[in-house]
Amino acid sequence: MDPNTAWVNAPTAERAVALVEHPEKLEYLEQPVPPERTAELRRIWDATGIRVFADEAAHGPADVAALGGDGLVAGCHPKLAKA
């Protein structure tokens, strides 16, 4: 599922996922919150049990290393066109 930064914060994301009829069928959430809220990505992953990937917050190798190195996300889909 790709909310594309539409959920303003972790509590909003958690409530939205709770409304999904079969959340266990979701493979991952891609950039559920705005890129400036990257610290909340791990909280969403932990609270929902659904892996979280970054895209809008990943513009290059340094971002990928920081997000992954801090354990905030399961993976990244870098926006190379915006790098």
C-alpha cells in the first residue's frame, strides 16, 4: 500500500491500517507519512506489524544508509529523479 505521505503522523497511519479488512495481506507500507517524519516510520512498522519502506525520504545513498542503518525501514525506493 502506498499512502504517498498522506497520513500526517504515526497515529493516523495506525488508525488507517486498523480500517483495512485484511491487513495481513499487505506486503508493506510505502512512505506512509511525510518525509520529515522519518522517525515515525519504525513506530508504524512496530505498531502494525507491516514492513515500512521509504521513498519520498530517500533521495540517494546517504538517505538509504541512514534510514536502513537506524532500522527505521525495511527498505527504500529512492527517488533518483529528485536526487
